[in-house]
Amino acid sequence: MSETTDALSESAGGSVLARGAVIATAMVFGLTYSLSAPLIAFDLAARGLSEAVIGANAAMHAVGVLITAVALPRLVASLGPRRLIFLSIAISAVALLAFPALPMVWMWFLLRLFLGMAAEALFVTSETWINALSTEGTRARSMAAYTAALSVGLALGPLILSLVGTVGALPYVVGAGIALLAAGFVASPRVVAPHFDEPTVGNPIRFVRLAPLALGATMLNAAIETAGLSFLALYAVNLGWGEENATRLMSVMMIGAIILQLPIGWLGDKMDRRRLVIGLATVSALGAAVWPLVLGHPVATYALLFVWGGAFVGIYTIMITLVGSRFRGGDLVGIYAVSGLFWGLGALVGPLGAGIAMQVHVHGLAIFATLACAAFALAAVRLRDST
């Protein structure tokens, strides 16, 4: 009896550590992206390089995502999640350290490529792993904690830059140090890693047909998130807000995205998840529609953006929960790999679409977010039998 109890206790401890490892991985994914994107742009601009060169360098991240997405299902099955995550975090840390150490700008394109490849591996493997650790009764809460960790990582990058600045090697070193701490956590022998099946044979089109709504949610999340990071503060400044207060709006939205995932995850385990997704998308569309009405009132603006951030990110949380409930093995890995491609596509069209909308109308960002969320809500209603 004592040996059985000890074995159960050890298994439970390993599961808790595994969840912690996945949470750390999610945070590193968010951190490396939110830290490196503005930091590298500032660094290249300080060297006198044009916006075209800076944009081309940023595009290498997406190229890395595309390269890895093709091979990732087989990499996960052959290497296993723990080794692949450890390798990806190590690549991220080494790449960050190499930026200030290598003065040749052409090398920065290769480093950005490696960051994109590592980020895609972290993104897909961590989502697949957290699903493997989840039971159906707690799946939504597990995915909510995972999504909240992603948001924390995305918030950490700008915070680090605000504390240490963007000049010199220090911000790169801090980012690499945090990544290596997470790698040490993942490498612990007490972390229990699941076995993933061999990937299902099929091209990306097959996975799009399997889970069109989930991939649409990934694209929506990336499009609105990157558009908001790019234009929300500028939108507020155009309406008369001071720069400091306008910048604070993004922080309020991120805090809502982090805190409200837990109650949304609880709801996802207690009610019909498809109805919840439709409700969250509707709330997000209506919330964005009233931005122009409340932005003249600071308290109302903060409250609205706090709730809106949670509801909007909750769409993604519940959709990846639905994917984890419906799919297993190679199909699950394949869908998550293709979701990386849709994330990159959303990150491309989001700022572009929002920028054009803001040129046409002063409330263009609100209009763009409203239409995008409403279109997704309509798709969720019409595609009743799809994930």
C-alpha cells in the first residue's frame, strides 16, 4: 500500500511539474517574440537602416515559422516534446545572445530565421503537450492557464525593455537568461513527457478542412493582437489622449486577457463550448463597436478594454480546447502546426488591414476589430458541425 501511494504521489508530482514546464514554455514563446520584435527594430534603426530592411528582417521570423511547420509533426513524434522544447529554447537563447555579438547585419537575417523556427516549435509542442495532460472535465481551464501564460510572456517583453532599455547587449542577455531558466525547468528528469503518435499523412489543406474554425480563430487572434499592439496607442492619441495614458491602454487590455482567462476556462468546462465561443465573439464585436463612444471617458475606457481583452483572447482559449477534445495523435499535431501558419498570416494582414482602415476613418481600428470579430461569430454560427 505504501509503495502504491508513493508511486501515485510521484506520478502526480511529475504531472504538476509537467504542467509547470508547459506554462514556462508558453511564457518563453511570448517573451521571445514580444522582446525581440521591437528590440531588433530599434537596433536596426539605430544603425541607420531603412524601414524596408527592418521589415525584411522581421519577415524572416515568418519564414522560419513556415519552414518549421512543414517538418514539425515528424519532429515532435521522433524527438518527443521535452527534447524538442529544450532544443528550441536553447536555440532562442543562443540566437538572442548572438545578435549583439555579431556586427554583420546579414547574419541578423539568419538569426531571425532561427528565432522563428524555434518559436513555431515552442508554440505547437506546448499546445499539444498541455492537451495531453488535460482531462475532458478540466481541459478548458488547462487551456485557459496556457493562454494566460502566453499573454504574460507577451507582456513581459515590453516590460523588460522599459526597465533595461533598448541599447546595448543587456536586453538580449536578460531575455536569453529567462529562456535558459525555463529550459532548465523543462530538462528536469521529474517532468513527465507524453508520447506523441506518428503524424497523420496529409497536406495542410487537409488540416484546414478538419478544423477551419479553430484555424480562423488563430488568424483572428494574431490579426487583432498585432493590430492592437501597432495602432491602439496611436488611435487613442488621435482622439486626444496623452502618449503615456494611451500606451497604458494596451497594458489594461493585456491584464484583462490574463486575468479573465481563468473564469472563461471555468465556463468552458461547465457549458456548451461552441455557444460560449459564439457569445465571446459577439461580446468582442459589440465591445469594439462601442470603442468610439467610450474613449472620451477614461474610467469607462479602462473597464471596457479590460473586459474586451479577456473576452477576445477567450475565443482562442475555447477554440483550442475544442480542438483538443475532438482530435488526437498525428491529427492534433498537424492542426497545431498549420495553426502556426495561420498565426503568421493573421500577423501579416492584421496591421495592414487596420492601417488602411485608420487612413480611411479616424475610428478605423474599431471598425476593423468589429468587422473581424463579427465575421468570426457569424462563421461560428454557420459552421455548426466544424471545429
